[in-house]
Amino acid sequence: MKKFLAMTMILAALLCSCGGDTVEAEESAVSVNVDEVINTVVADYSLTDGFVFTSSSTELGEYLDDDLIMGYYGDAVDVPDFTKISEYCVYIDESDPNVFIDVGLFKLNDTAYADTLMQYFQTRIDDKIAKADSGYPDIDVPTLEAATVAKHGDYVYYVISYDVDAITDYIETSIGK
């Protein structure tokens, strides 16, 4: 009888732990329109000098082709694998070579890739800070140092902006974080 009770308690504990994982998965299973989120940010924060690139476009110049992916997020030998991304929308402002205002939201079809993708974004930021440290004093380093690179559920996002906290809060609310 004691063995039966012990087994019952173990099974109950296992069921409770599985239920917890299910709740977490449901909380992170929010589906959003990434274009809508980024376009709202662009409008609400008057981000008018840059470009919006989106996976929903079929027009060259409106989506990130291989050359743009290499130029923005990688280099000639190492680039992010965009086959692991099902949707994305990014705003990139290159109007001033010393100020970086970028916002990106990526929905992954392979969540195991989230940390790798985040590393590409962080490396991009770190490279720009290193450039400032190596003799480009006009680069806006405080904005880069305050940048957000994060993930939640199926989404990876980054924010480099003067309004980093407000934009990050909006994105996180939109994706259910």
C-alpha cells in the first residue's frame, strides 16, 4: 500500500510539472503581425529617415536579400540563417553614419536558433561600439550601449533607439511578454 501511495504521489508530481511546461508554452505562443508591430513603432516614434524591410514583401529593396543580410547582420563568411526565420520586420536608419536607430522583430520557425540570432545582433552592436573606441568619437555610443537584444517565445527582437525603453516595452507587450 505504501508503494502504491508513493507511486501515486510521484505521478501527481510529474503531472503537475508537465502542466507547468504547458502553461509556459501557451503564454509564449502569442502570434502577432510583425509588420504591424514595427510599423506602429515607426509611426509612434517618428522614425522617418530609415527604411523598413519586411519578409511579407516580394519587391526587391523592401525585403532583406542575401547582400543586405550580410551587410547588416553578418560578414562575407558568417551570416544568420534566415531559413530559420518565418517572418521579420526591421527598421534601419542609415541617414547619419554616427547614429544608429534600428528596431527589428523576428518570428522564428526554429526557436532553438534564438540565441544564435541574438548573438548576431549583439555582435553588430558591439562592432559599432568598438569602431567608436578605435577612433570614431562622433559615434553615438550611449544609444548603442543602451540597446536591447532579447527573445520571448518564438520571437527575437532588438531595439537601438533614443526611446529604447518605451519601444522595448511596446514590443514586449505586443508579443505577450
